[in-house]
Amino acid sequence: MAERTARVGQPYKLRFRVTDASSNAKLQPDDMQTLVFLAPGIWQQRDGATSLGDGVYEISFVPPEPGVYYIFFQCPSLESGSLS
């Protein structure tokens, strides 16, 4: 996975594609959710991802301080992941 640099206080956009692992087919669920957090859990943002079509989604966040950020994905309709 590639590392990217985001600037503190500046909006950061991340795009990702949802595909079926067995067929590589692009999926377009309506309930894609994300959790972005600053390790070790100092700050977090939960939000729905915006569909851009063709299985591509986008999220945006503003990093409040320097550090390592992790992003988790959940899609209840696909029974994948857990953000609880």
C-alpha cells in the first residue's frame, strides 16, 4: 500500500474502488462507510463515502495534527468489516 502525505489543517481526499475479490467485478453499494483515526485513537472521524460511480468512492478529512492515520472501511450490505 502506498504512503501518502497529508498536510495538517488542509483537506485531504482519498479515492478507492470497491470490487468483488473473487470476480474482480466493480461493486456499487449504497452504504459504504469509513472510519479515519489518528493513532493511538486521539482523533477520529466516521462518515459515509461518496460514490463517484463505477465502483469508485471518495472520502475527505482534515488532519488536525501530525501523526499516523489509519482508515477502515465497512459496508453492511456486503457484510464486510466492522467499525464498532
